Amino acid sequence: KMPAQPKEYGTSEPMSLNGPTEEDLTMTEKLRLSLEPFGVFETQDEKDHRSVVISSMNEMVKTWIKEAVLAAGHSAEVADHAGGTIRTFGSFRLGVNNRSGDIDLLILAPVYVSRENFFDTFAAKLKEHKEVEDLNLVPEAYVPAIKLEFMGIEMDLLFAQLTQTNVSEDIELMNVELLRNLDDKSVRSVNGCRVTDSLLGLVPNKDTFRLVLRCIKLWAKRELFTAATRTHARQAFTRRAVGEESLLHPHRTSTQCMSLTRRSRLCVWHRNDDARSWFGG
């Protein structure tokens, strides 16, 4: 009987399959402990609260979709069958959000509900909700969004009008056929979830990846970038760089991957005097 082949990640062969030493494991634990004073890890109560917030938003979305389908002149049977759901993406989905971080959410609606409904009737529903503050509509953005604070948590809400008459909770977003015949804004919105899930699926050791990414995010926030320069492109590059090092060294610890990432990848993108100093260049 042939031995089972190890799972392959990505298209490149690993540069090293060496595992960590006891010293590496000790240094990784010290690294984790050193991050705690900076608020990068949520408490269990905070995690539970975010779960409640997401669940509450999901229920609000489902109620609104049903109301929108009925308002469009469809029967109660069609409205009940229409479904609709939400998906997280970004830092929260990756598992690297800090205690004060926002939640990126994608609303997936059936064909009966339009983007105009999203910025009209759903925005009105949010405005009337007692737990909603700082409501801000951005319909003309490259990826249109509604920004708000809900139950004390900041959120960015994106919207995608799918071609299905029924959108189930377990809809598979990685199926490329889902994108067929969608408008460009819906495609860009859905791709946020697709990219996040693809990255998670490629990383061999998610705990290592998450700890390294937390370190890089904290460093970038404190030492190098202002709010104006921390663009989505830089954030995406950072996540990709950390993910690639995890692929090339699947058995390394977070401290080892941290050193490799900062020297071989990020200095190409974040090149200035402060960056070169931090990278030891």
C-alpha cells in the first residue's frame, strides 16, 4: 500500500520542511505574550459579543430581504424562499482582528433585491435602529459600502445581488460560476470573501500565520504608516507576503516566519528609511 501523500499547498515547493527547536517554541510564546499589552487579542467576552453582533445583523438582513421581496410585488411564498445571508471577510475572518477592530461584512441577496434597495430601504432600517450610530453611506465608492457602528462595533457592509432566486446560509462563494452575470460592483464585493477564504485555505499552519500577521499589523500601525497610507493594497500585500512565507516554510514557528517575512518580502513594498532600519537593511 502506497503511503498517503502529504497535502500540497499552493504551486511552489517548500524551501524547508525543518521543524522548530525548543528555543524557537519558547521564543514564539514570548512573542505572543509581548503582544498582549497592545490589545491585539480579544477576551472571550469580547469574542462572544462580536458573535452576538454578527448574528443580530444577519437576522436584520434576512428580515429586510423578505420585506424587499414583498415590496417588489412577489408573493409571500417567494419571499419566504428567497433567503439571504451575510459573510465576514478581512481581518475578522482571518482571525487577526484586534480588540478595537471593525468587522467587514458582505450581504448576499437574491436576484429580487437590488443595490438601490440596499442604499435606500436597508439604510433607512439601519437609521431607525437604536443600536446603530455613525451611519455613513458610500454608494459611489469603487466597492460601495455602508459604514456604521452597531452595538458598539464598527462595521463596513458590502452588498452583492446574486442571480439566484434563493440564497442559502451555506452558499459556496468559491464556485466561480457564482460570479457569472453579476454586475462589477457585486463581483468586487464577493471577491473580498473569496480572497480571504483562498488565503486561509492555502496556509499550512493557521496559528503561525495569524500570529505573524498580528505582529506585522501592529508594527505597521505603530511605526511606519499613518491612517492615510495604510491602504487596502498594502494590507493585501502584507497578508499575501505572510502567507507565502508560511507556504515556503510550513513547519516554522511564528518568530522564524516573522524574521523571514520582514527581510525577504515586506521591505520591497514598504521601502523607506524607517522600514530599512526595522528590517536590519
